[in-house]
Amino acid sequence: MLESTAKLGEDGIVTESRSAASVSARAQQSSTAGLAKLNARRAFECRLTADRALASLDEAEAFLRDRGMLTRTTDSALPSLYEACHEDPYQEGGQGFATWPATKWPWFGDLTERGYLIVGIHRGKNLLLSSEVAGLVDPICRAEIERMRAADRDWRRLLDHLADAGPSYLDDIRLELGLKRQELKSLRAPLERCGAIVARSAEVTAGEGHQHTSELARWDQVYVGPVKPGTDAAADPAQALADLVVAAVGAAIVAPEAELRRWFSWQWYWSAALVDDLVRHARLRRVNGHVTVSG
């Protein structure tokens, strides 16, 4: 039997008993050991070591399907496609594009040719989604289309134009809406960041050669998976965000709890109790300042 957890010291101050302190120390050691095991599993599943380097586009696709979502470069606990390549950069000591893998950098875009979506919902950065995770994102992006149509006349004009014209190249949009290049850039950026529209790289004929451009489409024009019943403007995007956070933690295996809120653009759907609620409902569990999926 343990001693009392507290006792009165000679100076009259109540102090923790030695047995209680021992229990606390063992609990801390167990928590630390548990986090170490999770980090080891993360290193394997997220291919963080060179012996797990992706060797082909087929392997990259399998990696995406396994993890559910991939960032392009390393910027958080979310798994990164380029980090998993373990290839020397295009230009040693360079910045930006020069830091991308020398020969495997096209894989991120190549996966869109296999039917996967790249969206800007990672706080404006590109996130590659598996079909399953795209289904989790779908209710939020549909809600964002309606929210942003109602919030701004110019956003509504672009969204309604795409609804009528279908997916369109940048130059066509600029011509048809009478927009300057910078005006369209400023207009599309928040819509992409929130998932209301999706940009796809494209190559078009220009004279005797080709030039690169982007094709813009509304989310509901590019998502081809099943739509959940009741997924409309009245659907609860906050609940969909909670489901997405669980999937994202599963993709990362383990992540600092403080980081979760910075993963996705939709701060207005985030509640202070979101993680607490997921822990209370046994969907996530806390481990030494980190979270992982329960079970």
C-alpha cells in the first residue's frame, strides 16, 4: 500500500510523499517511452530515413494512399512527399524550387494525372489528398463556396463564372471577366486557400511552342467521389474539420498538440474545445505534449 500522498514538513508546509513522487516519475518515464515508440513508428511510416526512400512514382502513389495526405516539402508533422524522396536537391545551397529533389520533384504534380487532387488548404500551401481524405474535405469546401459567395461580390462573380463556364484557363478568365493579371491573382488566392477553387497546372499551345498556365475550377467541379448525404450549405463544416484533424494526426502518426490548429486554413471552424472533445470521445489521446490517434 502506498503511503499518504502528502505529509506535513518540519516547516509546516505540505510536501508530496516519496511514494507519490515515485509514481509520478514512473508515469513520466512511461509517457516518454511511449512517445519514443510513436516517433520510431512515425519515422518508419512517414519514410523519414534514407533506407525508406521512395524509388518510383508507383511507390509515391502507394505512400499517398497509405498516409492520406502529403505536403510537398517539410513544414510540419504532416508527412512530406519530397522528404520521403531522400534525394539531393536540384541545386545545393539554393532556395525555393532549388531545394526540391533533383529528379523526383515532378512526382507531386504527376500524381494529379492519376486522379488525386492538390489543394491550397494547408494555410495556402499545397496539400496532396488521397480519394478518402478528399471525401473528408468535401463538406468543408462546399460550405466554403457558399460562405465566400455570400461574403464578397468579386468572389461570387468568379465562382459563378466558373459554375457557368466550367474549369477555365487563367487567360480565358481574365478576358471574360475583364481582369488584369494581378487582379485575378489577388482574387483567386483566398478562394484557393479555403478550398472553394482548385488550381491545376496545365500546358497550352502558344504559337509554335507551349507555355505553362493554370486551370481554375470550383471544388464541386473536380471532386468526383461520393457526396455524403446532407452535404450542402447546411452541413456542419466544424464537425468535418474535426474528422479531418483526426485523419491528419493519423497521417503524421504523432504530432505536437500545439501544431494542429496551424494545419488547415479554416480557423473560423476551429473551436477551443476541438482537441479536448476528440480526446474525450477517445478519437485522439495525449502523450507528453503530443497527440496520436486512439486505439
